[in-house]
Amino acid sequence: MERHFTLYRLLKRLFWWLLPLALVGWLVGALWPALALALAATVLWNVFYFQRLNRWLWQSRTMLPPRAPGAWSDIYDGIYRTLRRAQLKRRQLSILLQRFRQAAEAIPDAALVLESDGTLVWSNKLAQIYFGLRWPTDRGIRITNLIRYPRFIKYFEISDFAEPITILAPAGDQREIEMRFMPYTDTQLLVIARDITQLRKLERLRKDFVANVSHELKTPLTVMNGYLELLEEPLNVPPEMLTKALHDMTLQNQRMQKMVEQLLTLSRMEGQSQDTFTRKVVMSELINQVIQELQPIIAAKGLALQLDVADGISVLGNEEKLRAACSNLITNAIKYGKENGHLRVTWLLVGQFAEFSVEDDGPGIAAEHVPRLTERFYRVEKDRNSATGGTGLGLSIVKHALEHHRSYLQVESAPNQGSRFFFRIVPELLVSE
């Protein structure tokens, strides 16, 4: 039960303590010495329990109060209750702080808390990765000493945070970081930073895509428009020129039609969800069918075909996408291979993987071009005149087709040494017949 320590109770206890001793002193004729002795005993009694209180507060390792009678019991119990409440509040605050930190670590953005002068107060793990912070070593250091870009320092000193600022990550990984500053308390700032590298890359790809489509369509449309102007007066056009005009316009029309078909194919592949891998594709039959369809082109170019296709290796996947990948790779090898050269197509087991490979003896590809080959409309610079009739979309289709089968395109090539394009299918998607 809660007890109340009041002045009335204290005086009451003192009265009942002094009264018997005063009566005894009065009876023996020593009233004042008896009262003095009683008060001295009271002082010593209080000093003793005060000393016990001091040892409990400053030296004891337990929260349990020492035993004491009377008023000191109330004092000890009151202090104990206060300590328990403070401990409970600290525990609740610790749990709340832990949950806040967990929430801050779970958000997909980096977070920093700064004093108004830029002193670092706190950061989550992602911010430490983005900005190369060492925690807690860097706590208390100004943010302008940690991010030493002149543009950022000027931005922070101006203190106009209406617009975000984009910087390269100080960690040196060429990551683009967008930082937003917001008031957090009366004297602090909350900084939210996010990685926009991929977003900027997609924006650049979008712009490149629009520019490339415009470029690719401009040439055939210009050719066709020129011939159409020429044919406005067909009687004045020599038969040979008329024949050439019809032939060129047909080729350009076919090229634009092929480009549109490939763009639609790419769009369809990107819009489809991941395959469920329940249909079995017999790769030997698929490859032989593709070779048979392309045989007239192979023969026209005089290529010596070496076909090494293992039977009994099937793939769980999408036949249309696998056909598109194989057909585009073989078509590219035919297109860029030497006249009367060699063409090698294989489908074999390599360890636990199944590998499809196309090898030609064409001009080869410089190393700086290889990472960008699967970008839409990207072609090696010397092929920009479109003399081969390509659209620059074939390898993009291959890339998306392989991504649906947990694979990716690999290239081995060097200038004047031919090229080898190949991909490998993981064991989980292979079926033995």
C-alpha cells in the first residue's frame, strides 16, 4: 500500500518518541537532560539511516532498498518507486529508440541527422555506405568536411534547401546521389539521400532510344521520299532508274517493317512475366529448323557451316524466345562473317550447363564496344551506315529472351580475329530425353 510522508506524521512520531522519556525525566527530576538525551538519540538514529541511504544510492549495486523503520521506510520506499519508474521509462525509451533505428535502417533511402551548423548527429547504414562514413568515428564532424565537393559546400552554406542537390558518391563508385534537406527539429536537419544512378541511366536510355529511332527511320524515309518525288513525272524516268527506285524502296520498306516487328517483339518480351518453365523445348530440333530457314543465305555467302548439335538436351522454357535468341545470333554471324568464310554453331554440354555458341571469322569487335552490344540500336561505329541492313535490335532481343531463362549473352571477340557469341542454360532448366 502506498504511504504518504507528511510533516504531521513526522511531528506525531517525534511527539510519541519524546513523551515517555520526558515523563521519566520529570518523575526523576531531570526533565531537560532526558529531553536532550532523547533528541541526541533521535539525531544519531537519523544519521545512521541517512548513512545507509547514502551507501544504497552511491555504493550499492542493487535497487532493493535497505530495511528501515518509521519515516525512513517511507523515504526508502519513495526513492525505490522513483527509481523503478525511471528505469521503466528508460526501458520504454530504449525500445522506442531501437524501433526508430530499425525503421530508419529499413527505409530504402539513406538518412542523416545534422545540427544546424552541419555537425553529424546520426546516420543509418545506407548513408554510411553512400558517403563512406565511419560510424561512430565521424559523429560530431561537419558534413562539409565529409563531403568535400565545392558545389555541395556552397549549396550548404547558402542554406536554400528548396531544391535537392545531386552529387557523386564520395565513396568513389560513380554512384549519383540525390540529397534533400528538411527541418527536423528547431535546431536540426534531416537529410534524405537516394541513389538515382539507375533512374538517370534509364532517362539517358530513353533519350538515346528516341534519338536512335528517329535516326533509323530518317534514312529509309528520306530515300523513299526522294524516289517518290522522282516518280511524280514517271514518263521522264528511265526504265533502269524506275527499276532501281522500286528495288530500293522495297528494301527500305522491308527494313522499316522489320524494325517495327522487332520493336514489337521487344515490347512483348519486356511486358511478359517470368516463364513458369513447364514446357519442354527440344533444342536440337529448334536449331536445325533455324539453320534450314537460313540455309539459302548461308549458301549465297559461300560459308562453310560446321554444325555440332548434341541430341537429347532439352530446355524447360519458352520456344519462341529461345528461337529468337538462336536465330538472331546465327543471322548476325552470317551477316558479319567473311565471304566464303567459316561458321560454327554448337549446342553441347559444358560441365553441368548446356551451351549454345555461334562462331564466325568476321572483323571482330573491339573490347570497348562489347558491354554496349545489347543496347537498342547500338552498332559498332563503322557499321553506322546500315550497309548490312541491320536494325541494331537483334542483340537486344537476345538479351531479353535469355533473361527469361536465367541466362545472359557472353561475347569473346577481338579485332580481326572473329567473334564468338554464346549463352549457357542452368542445370535446373535442362531435361535429358
